[in-house]
Amino acid sequence: MALSFMEGNEALARGAIAAGCNFFAGYPITPATTIFNNMLKMLPPKNGICIQGEDEIASMGYCIGASMAGKKALTATSGPGISLYSEQISFAIGSEIPLVIADVQRLGPSTGSATRGADSDIQFLRWGNTGGVPVIVLVPTNAMDCYVLAVHAFNYAEEFRCPVFIASNKEIGMNKESFDMDSITLPPIVDRTLYTGNSYLPFKAEDDKAPAFLPIGGKTLVRQTSSTHGPNGYITIDPDTIEKNQERLRDKIHKACNRITLFEEDIKENSDTLIISYGVTSRAVTDAVKILGNRGKSVSTLTLKTLWPVPEELLKQKAKTFKNIVVIEMNLGQYVNEIQRVLTDKKVKFYGQMNGTLISPAKIMEVIENE
């Protein structure tokens, strides 16, 4: 056993390196800056590139350009930076540019509290792009998750040619903890599929797949546009071509939903209550459930590590036998409505908190005991 002691931001940076990340651009912002700091130390010795942009918009543009040239790109920010990224997130989605965006969330809205955590951006990560095209959002609960999910994030970005978010949190990102890196089995590394034919069409793909990739600046001409386009990369207003491409952008992610779904569960026999949570709050849920178990009350848990696309089949399957469903979030209810939408036959109880403090095990026990 080789215990490592590090904050979640360092673990995320190390996971990115393990996934093959070779480009980072960002702008300092609490509580995400130490991802930038760690990439600045780790990338140059591996012949990677680390750049501080003049602002968040420029940093996102650097990452998009680097990815279009074939790099595995990472950026990191918090809520105010995500707001500035929004236009270019839409560009990356529409032009199928793979990259990973680490959002170390803090208390919002707006500037909010830079040194206080909250899961403030969960809905914005999904819907903060024009067109409403699906995205992938992964959520760690601890430093080890930051390490592992960074690899998954890059794999998904490469396979589906899309932005992938890691929705961390100030409390995870900036607190140090121990975990055994040697005991972790990482998923096999995925690289984007390269085109090998003779007549390249940059957006030609099967109905539910991402197109094969060639970098800009190579021997083959590669067209890119942020406008509605056909398989050849030229702008189009043809309704059939537009519809087919929009459906493919949706289906390439939705049809892989079950495979993208990451989670942990602790399902107990003779339990009538299931707590659904995510992020740092899941750690308080685990402690609360342990104490309740010692008191003779059996409670089960489902910890979501993929929030978008919504893991509908998982939710239906795991909630099927439970009388009581309780959702705990470190916000005012940004994800509970998705769970209620899926579990239409269940009464879902919610507790949320957004005051700059963590939800305590005592509060969670109070919610459960008042069922």
C-alpha cells in the first residue's frame, strides 16, 4: 500500500495526466486555481503545454484550438468562469470538439462566496449551452474520485467528441485526504477515432456515433464552423440535414447513457428508505446512515457519479422496492426535479441547504427520522 495525501484538485490533475492530457489553459479562480498550479508543474516535464489565458474566455478558446489540433485538453474554473465559457461550450458541442472542463463549484449566485462550497452549477452545466444538446457531467465525492473520474471524463470526451464536465466542489477540491493510488484500477485509455480513408468529410458519422477525427493544420483540409453544417463542414439551411445532425448529437450520448452511468450503492435488506445524493454531501449521508444503523434503523443509499445524462434506468431499478425516497443536495434543489420526473410513482422527499456550510450527518438523520 502506498498512501497518497493530496487535495481533490491535485488528484484531478494527476488523473488528467494519467488519461493522456497534454494541454491545459485556464485563468486563476478560487477554488479551482490549484488544478492550474498542479498542471503547471506536471505538464512541461511530459512535453505538455500549460497556459494562463488573459481571461476565462480566452482560456476556453485556447483549449478548443488545442483540441482541434489533436491535443487532449483540460481547463478548470468555478461558477463565474463557467458563465464566461458558455458561448464556447456551445461551439465545442456543435463542432464536436473533445475537452474536459473541471468546475470546482462554490456558493453562488454570481460572485457569491469564493471560499464556500455548494453544488451551485448542476443545472447550468446541463443547460448552459444554446440548443439544449446533451452533455456529460460527472461528480466526485472525494479526492480518489477526482483522480478516477478525470480518466473517465477524458475517455468520454474522446469517444463522443464532446465537452465533459467534472462537477467538483470547494470542499472536495481544496481539502487534503489520504487514499491508496496503487490500489486503483483505472479504465483503459480511450483516444478519438482517427480517419483513415481517402476523402475526408469532417462531420460524416453513423447515426449515433461521433465522426472520425483529423487535426486541423495537417495535410488534409479540415473544415470547422460554429454554424449549422452538413457532413462536409459547410454551412447549411437544409432542414433534413440539420435535423439528422441534431438527432445524432443527442443520440450519441443518450443511447450510451447506461454505459456512461457511474454510481455507488449500499442497498440493505429490510430497508424501506433510499437516500439519493451526489458529491461531497454523499459523505455525510454515509456517516448518517451508519449512525442510524447502529440505532436499529436500516437505510439504503445511492450515490450518483453521473448526473447528466440522467441515469433514468438506474433510478427506476434502484428505487423500485423502496417506500421512501429522500434526495439530499447542497443547493436549493437543482437535481431533485429530475429524480421526481423519472420516479413518477414515488413520493420524493427533499432536503437542500445552500448557506456556505456542509450538510451535517445530524441534519440528514433528522430528515430521515421525521419520515
